[in-house]
Amino acid sequence: MARNAILLANHEAYRKADFIKIAAEIRRLAPDIRSYVAWKDCTAPRAQAAQLLRPSLTIKLCGSTRFWHLRGALAQSITVGKVESYRQMDAAGLPLPRWVELAPDTRLDPADWGRWVVLKPSAGYRGQDIRIARTEEVRYQAPDSYPPGHFGRQGPMLVQRYIHTGPWPSYYRVTTCFGRLLFCCRYEMKRELQPALADRDGFDDGVPRHVTASPQTADPRSFSSDGALADDPDVLELGRRVHAAHGDTPILGTDILRDATSGQLYVAEANQTNVWGLSGQRAEAWAARGLSGYDQFGAIRVAAEAMIDATRRLAR
């Protein structure tokens, strides 16, 4: 039975060519699937008409579009707050740092949480308004008491147990398509940007520090000095598990921390929107260093295979 795979994508930082290549690879690998790319708006009449002719899966990959989804199945990323996301991952048994929503009666015991915790907004973006706090000093603030522009005004604040990833903050970003690996990179705060942290209690020296280098930042200074791409098997497997907990989400970018002492992995966040990452400013910074996310696991082919499988399972 012939089916349609309709790829929706629109983001100024991404290359339309990526999705055209994926659609071509789908047609090459699966003659039973007719693939289309709808970019930016509703002016994709062939794709729209195809929805009326045969079973279809419309796959919304990133950005916003005005595409008219007329009929068939729809796989799309759904933006949920961090609270709901953490609850979902807890229910799936994934390893998260201990966390709690900050409430008026919240009091934290350093014996249970450690001397330092991470205070972060549930509505945050690109690592903004995240800070390290002394555990015993954490107190609730009313949303309107935060400065204008602070994300604490837009939703509840969260407290997470601080995971010490080494002298300079680091984490992994695993990007998956319907659960299959597209690429994985490791970020570390570049060493000249801040002094080394002696140990997990090193904040006692009073030097202001970043908690993480933001995964979305286009600033290549956040890249690890020893290379951005990573293929640690346990990190990759955890990324797959996180995507499995999110069902048929097309694209997922999972941020993973490794405790520098125990080696234990923790899921910091799972991001569903605008995480394509293979093209754009970040990819340009990689290319300047001779690196390519496309080549790590064969991202274009992997994405095509994942979408073929999803279309055969879900199209209606």
C-alpha cells in the first residue's frame, strides 16, 4: 500500500536542503512511500492533495508552519513545561537528579541534597536564570518579585540536586529521530572562561560560575576543547531510553550529565522543539573545526530510515 511521509520544517537557522535530502532518501529506500517537504507555510499543494489520496503521516520536525494538515496521522513535538517533563521521565524510571518544585513551605536539608543545589526556572530558555545556591538558603519567591524579564515570573522555579561533572561544567546532548541516533556531542565550558572548580563543594571560594554551557548557544566558546562529537555507548543508550519514554516524538534532544566521581549518568532535560542541530550556526562552528554531525552516525540516512518505519506504523 502506498503511503505519504510529509516533512514539515521551518527554522531560519536550519537548511531546507537537509529535509529535501531526507525526503529523497526515503523515496530511494522505500518505493512504497511518497515523501514531501512542506517549508514555512501552507503553499505545498501537492503534499496537501496527497493527504486526501492515500494514508499519510505528517511529521513536524522543528519551527512553526501554517501547513494545512487535512487528514492522516500527525507526529509532532509537544512543548511541555519542565515540571511535566520531569514527572514523565520519573514515571519511566529514568535517572534524573533529585528535584522538587519550589513552594512556599520548601525547606531543603543539606544532608539529603548536598551543600549546593541548582535553582532553575521551569519556563527557562537557553540556560537563562539558572544559578547555584546554598541548599539551606533556598527559599520561595513570589513570581512577581523576580526582576522584569526573569523566567521565574513565567512559571514555577525548580530545585535540582547539583551534579558535579568536573572542574568545568560539561554535559552531553544526544539527538534522536523516532528513537534512532542522529548525533551526540559533548559540551564543556571552555577553560579560560572561568576558574576550575576544585570539587563539588568548590563554590565556597565565592567565585561566580556557570552551571552549564547552554546546548542551544551558537557561541563556539562553549564547545569542548577536545572535540564536540562523542560516542560513549552508555550515554547513547540512555538517550535512546529517554526517547522511548516520549513515544512517537519525531525529534528529541536529551541533555545528559555524568557525575565526575561516580560516573553515574543523569538526565538533565529532554527538549522537543528546535533541536535539529545538524545545520545552522552550531554546525558552522563544527565545520570550522573539521567536524560534522552528519557523518557521525549517517544522520540523513538514519532520519530517513526512522521516518520510513514511523510512516509504515502510523500513517492512516
